[in-house]
Amino acid sequence: MELSTKQSDGTVIVTIAQNRIDSAAAVEFKDAVKAAAQDANDRVLMDLGQVDFIDSSGLGAIIAVMKTLPTGVRLDLTSLRPPVEKVFKLTRMDSVFRIYPDMVTAQSDMAQ
């Protein structure tokens, strides 16, 4: 699983560098993001701008990551492409996660 991380004021920004999060990649994805997120103090911001496809296993992996975060640390999402955003809307997961249209908007909301 290709991803990169950086920290900014208690937030861990995880950029997913894959075009698919599906059943073939879900376990590796979940483990990689959980390991990257362990240093977050307040928030994990997941940049999904390069992801074109997500299935139920990929969605489940994102939810599993959210559930393993310590109390008080939230998982936010940014830069969802239309097919990925559609999955979140159809499953109503857009009401569970804070979803930002782009990284600039997400970063400007870091203090909240």
C-alpha cells in the first residue's frame, strides 16, 4: 500500500497514493493507515484525491481505522473523487465523516 504521511499541529495527514481501495488491498490499507495514524493527537486527515474506486471492503477498512483511533482523535476525509464520494453518499457515511472538497479547505479547518 502506497501512502505518505506528514504531521501538522497534532494532525497526521495521510495521502493515499493508490487508485483503488478494494477487497484485495483492504487489509494492507487498514494496517498501513493505522500505523501511520498512531502519532495523531487530535485528527487524522486522509487525502483520497488519487483514489478512483472504493468497494465495501475499502469502506469497511476506513471505518475500522476510525474505530481504532484513540478517544478524542477524529478521522476526516478530503478530496474525494466523484465515484468515491458517491459510495460515501449511498451508504450515508458522508454523515459519519467530515468530508472536505480539497486539502486547502481541510487544512483551514484544522483548528476546529
